[in-house]
Amino acid sequence: MVLLRDTQKRIKGSRVFLIGPLKIGNKKEIPGGILDHSKIIGKSVRDIVKTNKDKSYTIHFPTLDEYVVMIPRLMTPIYPKDANTIVALLDLHPYSRIMEAGTGNGSLTLYLARSLYPTGHLHSIDINRDASVKARENVTRFSRGIYSNCISFSIGQCSKVLDSMDITPSIYDGVALDMPEPWNELPSIVQRLKIDRYIVCYLPNMTQVLELIKQIKYYKIALATEQVLEIQWRPWDVRATVIRDRMGDESFSVKQLTLNDEIPNQALGHICRPSHEPTGHTAFLVQLKKIVHT
């Protein structure tokens, strides 16, 4: 899988496309023409390739953030801001043994596996067979499947999958749950979680958060609520511009620069302001800690 970036992109934003898996004979239609995979295969990072209409793109390997946002998906992924925070809240290390319930597209799966690589292990469970198969495919295609050996996938209801496995109690160093009613699975999950370790639940609305906390208290589940978080990013637009009136233009205006523009220094200015990209609520993260041996 490779990333193509428009060589004529403007400093603010860019036209970026994810292509692959690369295969001789395959082609991809993108703005500016059709690109044959064979023109990319064998090239190096930052080499330039051209479409049949002479449109130029530079080649890059996608970062994990870029990959999980751009891959085709069956459902909304857990975005990088939340996935990275979940990894931090679980306090993972390369020898951790982790369980994930709610594989989805495999976006969080990849972040968890990266934090465990190369000696840890992630067991990912999803009740939806199609989602699990697609997630396995997405994991295999990222960075030539570097994290595949760290992950095992199961299909079915979380508690039933765990009960069917021949595993000892208190085996997991952490658990990530992306499901609408995690409290239904907690009694079975807590038995497999080590004392003083964490469960992080990904819940889209506060009603679910309140119900989770209520159910833990009512059924006296051996968990303490550590914190409830809402993670927001605030991107800023910081870029060079051309101030036209400094170049003899009668009207005052600002022109956005392209990478190929050659502009006198005295005509340069800068824009610094929060961007208008949507970065609001995605979900609440509830961090729970096991407090009693079970």
C-alpha cells in the first residue's frame, strides 16, 4: 500500500490518495488520469510517477494515522486521536497480552498491535464475521503485515468466545472495548484481567457512560472508574501567503502559495489561525481499573 501526493499541491491541504495492494497489470483512476501500478512498483520513496495524462504524484508509505483514515471501511473507525489515547490509558508495553472486543475495521487493532510489537499479543474479538474478515485484511495490508503475527482474531460474542477458550484466569494486561453495551460482557472479562490493570471502553454518548457506571456499581463488579475523557484535537492553519499589494496590486488580497511559486521576500506574509476542520466529539473514553482478585 502506498500514498500518492499531488506534486502541485498547495501548502494548505493536499490531494492524497491511497493505492494498493500494488499488482502488475492493475490500474487506478485518480484525478489527472489513470495510473498503472507497474509505474510505482520498484520505485523509491519520494520518487515521482505520472498518469497517462502526465499528472505528477510523489510516492510515500502511509503513516498509520493516514492508513486507518483512508482505507475503505465497513463502519466508522476509531480515529487516531482516540486510538493513541486508548493505548496510553492501557499503559501497554511490548510484553503485554491484550484483549480487544469490537474489532471493527481494525484501526484500533493496529494501534494496539504496534504498541505490543514484537513480543506481545493481541486477541481481537468481533461478533460480526464480515467486520472481522475485513479487519484481518486491513492489518495484513499495512506495512506488509508487520503486526500480523502479534494478533489473533475470533468471531462471536465476547463472553462466549472467552468461555470456550482454555485460558487461565487473570491472563490479560489490558482490555479495550468498542461495543454499545459493554456492561453485559464485563463479568466474564474481569475474570481474565490482571489485578490493578485497565479496561478502556469507547462509548459514543454520555447515556452509555452513565449506564456503564451504574451497572458496575449495581452488580458490584470489581472495577473502579479511573476517569472519563473526551479527546479533541484543534488543528491550526499555519502557512505562507503572498500579499498582493506588496507586489504592486492595487487591491489588498492574499494569494495562497504553491510549492513552485517564486515570490520576493517582501511580498510574503503568513496566516496563523485555527482551521475549520470538524474535530469535535467522537466518543467518551472510560478508563476502569480492576480492584479485587477474582
